[in-house]
Amino acid sequence: AFSGELLAMVVIGGMRSFLGPALGALFYVLFREFLSMWTENWLLVFGLLFVGFIIFSPTGLVGVAGRLLAPFRKKSEEAAAMSARRAGESGRVPERFIRRPDTAGEGPVLAAEGISKSFGGIRAVRGADIRVSDRSLHALIGPNGAGKTTAFNLISGMFEPDAGRITLDGRSIAGLEPHAVTEAGLGRSFQITNLFGGLSVEENIRLAVQARHPARFHPFRDARAIPEVNADTAELLRWTGLAGIERAEAASLSYGGQRLLDMGLALATRPRVLLLDEPLAGLAAAERERVGNLVKTLSADIPVLLVEHDIDRVFRLADRVTVMADGEVLVDGTVEDARTDEKVQAVYLGSGAAAVAAKPRPSAAHGDAPLLVVEDVHTFYGKSHILNGISFTAREGEIVALLGRNGAGKSTLLKTIIGIAPPASGRIALAGEVISGLPSDAAARRGVGYVPQGRSLFAGMTVAENLALGRLKRLTGAGRHWEEERVLEFFPRLKQRWTTAADNLSGGEQQMVAVARALSGDTRLLLLDEPFEGLSPAVTEELFEAFDRLRQEVSIVIVDHHLDLALALSDSTVALERGAVTWSGPSRSLREDAELRRRILWL
């Protein structure tokens, strides 16, 4: 009972402040004393109050005080977090982050032999062999659902293999817990970043560095006074290109910045081998080039096993390639072996993004009055001024592409429209009704469907249950009505996965579920944030064709770093840089004029 009281004190007072728990304790004691004088059921009243704090003031009493005092405080503005970054040449990996083997050996550093894994009746990996040599970049590629991420999870200890063996420098690591695998020398970054969003960039790196320091649990030593931890943290910030934004919250970084930070956390563990799962996904062209070169430089000192869908870049960077399909290894050899193999071309490449983008796409935009109006919108994350006077419109049936570098404000603009990041000023109207400032659930009931970057499905729930939740309270008549049958006409593959848990689907199938969930109910505007991220060319083509047909049903605002696909799909383009519109016009102009495209998009 006492532990429950302590929890209540912390939540009511505020969890992210030293003052919060003290205020919560004072509030709890006074509330209990005074209310118990009036009723014996004071715990029921307190329970309702506790739930009220969780729903309406997650930051507790400290947060309430902050909101009451906000109008009287002088506001200071900062540029978007990523704009302060000092990204110089990283160079070779600092020696102190390289773990040398105890004894020199001739064989592979990391070897997975005959590994298999099934989830119910789905055989995700079937007798796969993967061998990574020292100081090499080994790419693991294949279509969505091939078993690549499952193989990663088996190697890194997230799952225990049903069969096979996994060794690191000759030592078996199969079946070990993830933390034990990390201690053995295996570092990993994840397909979807999992950072401490409320902590600063420097604090995230510091925690990873401290985790391997012998004095990390010293009761009388200040962690900030440990010279080795300070030096390692500063060096990692410099090497990853995050110097200059140490104090920015991790959650405020662009997706590209979060990718770099995630890589820094993995490197802080001093890995013998580094596993990178889609490190280039969601990055703009310039950032993809920089991070790709960073990974190649890294592999000269620390062997890297890389999962990546950017085939051109994989073939340019990798020393060796393993291709998987349907849980099995198709090819294991050189880049040329993978490039010329007919089976690889058949199961993986599809017709290719260039071929898809080359097909003519007639516009479905109609009507003189715009469906969506965004006018002089300013949005802040704390003190950071992210969006600065954004204005654009979208007509019914029109597809608008938001393009720009990482950190330009594209994802924030989508979040502002849906209500996740409310604008500080400006106007957003949908079908003539002002929706700026509405919470996201109210915007959704007015016909806005949102597909976030990273999909954000309800783990453990089936495809059918995810779509049912997306439909909840959205049968309002605001837009086209989307029943299950109609959704499945656009994504027929989901019929076969209807009762499968969403987290057991491939990345491409999960993206289809995310779009289907956003459409479920009544929808007239669809917001897509990096819908082609991390997908194989074949699945990308399938989704592209589905979006092309959807233009007949709904208006779409799309953010995607695949410029050829975004420009081929869209009717008009809005280019952003540092939170401001730098150019807007027909997408055809950027498709056909290479010089204009280079000037506007900095390519």
C-alpha cells in the first residue's frame, strides 16, 4: 500500500522535477487529513483525482504551475535543434571505442549457422547462414518479410533461435539475454529508434558511456566528475556530428538526428561487431550520403552487419552481401554475385523506383475552393521555433509533397495539421472549418487520417483490431466512408493477415496496416509521413500504385525522402528549409527541370 502512495505522490507532484515529489507528498498528506474528516470514502475521491492528473496534467502540480506562470515569463526563441549542429568530418573511429579480440583468428568474427525461428505457423527464418569477417561491411538485404530483422533479433538476443548456433569470436552467444550479448561485444541500432526522448542528446550518450564504466554504481562519486566518461561523451558527440546540439532534447531532433544519436549509443558500448538496422531510412539525400560514408568509415575498424533497402548505396558500400527471401538465404557472396543473380532480381527489385516514377500519373485535383488551408503557421517545441510562417493549400483530390532536408520541419508540419503539435499562431482550415488548435482526436473526427513515421501500430493486436480502433468514433460523415471491404480493395494482401498480430508482420505489411487504419472510418485528408521508408522496391511499387488510386478518393499530403517517387506521385510541391517555405509550385516543374530541382532541393 505504501508503494502505491509513493507512486501517487510522485505522479501528482510531477516526475521530472526534484520539487515535484515533495509537492506531491504535501498535497497527499493534506488532502488525506482534510478529506477524511468529511467522508470515509476519501480514497475513492482521491483515486478519481489521481486519474484526472494522469489524463489532464501528466506533468503534475509542477506542470500546472508552469502553465499558470507561462504568460508572465519572457519567452526566448531558439532555432530548430538540428540547425545548431556542427557536422564536420568524423574521421576514423577513436581507438578507445574499438574492442580488439583477445586472440587473433582466421575465421569470421560473427557466425550464425543454420538459425531458424517460427512464430506460430509462420516460419520467419529457415536455416540461414550469415558470416561476418573482421573489418568489413556485410550487407543483409531482401524483400519485406524476407526475415532480415528476425535474423537480427536472433543474433542480438531479442529472440532465442529454435535451431542453429551463433558465435562471436568463437564464443557461443545463442540464447543469451540482450544485455549479455551486448556485454559480449555485439552493438545494435534499431529500425525504429528507441531513445530517451525527454533527456538531452548529451545525456543519452552519457548514459550509454556510463553503462560500461566500472564506477557507474559508485554511491559517493558524481558521474559528471568522471574524466573518462566526460571525454568519451564529448568524443562520441563530435564523431557522430551531434556536437553543438548537446542540450537539445532527443525527441526534438529530426529523424535523421535521432538516427545519428542511435548509432552513437550503439558505438558507446565498445562493440566487437555492430549491427545496423536501416540506418539510412527516412534520411534526405545529403544526409544519406553523409551517414553512408560514416558507416563505411566505421567498418574499417569495427565490422558492420547492415540491413538496408537502398540497393544502389548497398552495392556501392558493401564488401559482401547476403540476400534473404522467405526466411532463407538466396545468395551469399560479393556485390557482383548479388547484382547479377536472376533469383535476386526476380524476388527483390521489382520494376524499380525509376520505372515506377516514369509512368504518367493523371491528376485528380478538382474544385476551385481548397479543401485544406494552412496560413502563416508558427509552431514551437519548447523554446525551439520549428515552423516559421508556413502557408499552402490543397484542393480535393490533390496530392501535395512536402520536401526538404532532415530537420526542415516537414514531419512537424504534419503533426501541426493533425493537432499533435498545436500551432502557436496561424490558421489551419479543413473544408472551411478552422481546426488549428484542436486536439488530434477532434481533427481525426473531422476527416483527417494520419500515418506517422515508424507506423506506430498497436503491438499485440491483430490487423482487424488495429483497423477497428482506427475507426472508433470516426463515423462522422466527414469525408468518404471506408468500410473494411473497401480498405481491402486497396490492400488485398491484408486479407491473408487479418487475424495476425501486427508486430509479426513484415515492414511492408505493417505500413499497409498503418495506412488502412488511418483511412478507416470517414476520411477526406490523408497525411503520410515517410510511407516508403525501409521498404523493398517491390513493396514500394505496390504502395505507390495504391496511393495513386487513392487520389480519386481523398486528398493527400505526403512527406518522403524518395524524391523521384514523391515528385512522380504529387501534383504540387512545397519545399521547406529551416521551418520556412522556400518554394512552392507544380511538381512537374521539379521533375522536368534538373537545374531548378538542384537549386530548390539542394541536390
